[in-house]
Amino acid sequence: MNISRQIASNFLMGKVTSEAIGNGGAGDGPSDQELVKRAQAGDYAAFDSLVTRHRGKVYAMIMNMVHNDADAWDFAQDAFVKAWKALPKFENRASFSTWMFRITHNVVYDAMRRKKMHSEGELDDTILNADRIDSSARTAPKNPERPDEHMDRHERREEIERALQQLTPEHREVILLREVQGMDYAEIAEVMQSTKGTVMSRLFYARKKLQTLLKP
């Protein structure tokens, strides 16, 4: 079985679920750094553990970018295949997750260029007000929700997802990396292969666009 089929098998045996998304921590197991060293020495089981640990975030990131389950599935597998092939060059100067997101970024953008998948309904930056979305806001309540509250939150989530799809790929990605993945500016710049200034500018305009799109 070649590397592509092994990674595909890993996904199929433990298909990404909402519970898995965001579960990128090491927990009580070996650290990412330890697993990377073992994988670089030829231990595929160690790399398989990295795939299992990070596939949720990678899949969720791609799904939010392309909004197509079949494409997200294929792109995630492609990203991990490329990561395995590039692993000997990984020097642990960045975290494995940041490095993995950079590879994912390249896979998605290469595919989008090939398929000419463009965002629609883009707005003019110059006509938007300066209001900001509160980046510290939490979507998960501490107390159990009433049915009507759950419905309202579900509808709001759908509104946010629709609004995200109206952003450019660059603005959508920077919002997801910052607000969903919790990366700092330097990490986002590394993933998107840009400067911190560009990241801050994109995030500023992306927040303003979302603010405008989500107004009642």
C-alpha cells in the first residue's frame, strides 16, 4: 500500500467528525516534536499519529475555504501526502501544526487556481465602516440552551457561514486562522507566506466585511 492509500485509509477508519475538529493537542501522548522525529526516521506509525491528531483542524480549515465536502476530503489527504514527502526537510523551527497549515494553504490555493474557484459578491473595502467584530466572543454557552436559543444560535451560525463564503479566499482564510485556529500574526504570516503587516491588514478588512454582512 502506498503513502496516499495509507493516509486515505487513516481518514476512512476515523472519519473526521465535529468532535474531532479542534482536537489537535497531544494530550497524554508523545508531543508533535517527538512524533516528527520518529516519522523522519522512517516510522510511519508516528506520522499516522500526527495525521490522526491534526486531521480534524486541517479538514475543517479546508471545508471552510472550499465549502465542498468531497473537495475538502481530497485536499486534506493531498496535504498530508505532501507533508509526508516534505517531512525530511522539516526542521521544527515552527510548530508542526503551523507547518501543516502552510502546506494545506498551498494545496487549497493551487487547486483553486486550477479549478478557477472564485468568491462572489465581494465588497469594496473603501465603503465599509470601521466597526470591529469582537474577537474574544464565545459561541459556546456555559449553560444548557433552551430549544429556541439553540435554534437562534444555529441560524446565526448559518448566517456566519454564508457571510464567510462572500469573502475573498485570502480574507476568509485569515479570519479562520485567527478566530477559529487561534494563531498569532507571525504564525498566520508563515502559513500564508506573507508579512505580518499584510496579515493585519487582511484581518482588519475581513472583520469589517463580516461586520457589514452580519448586520441586521
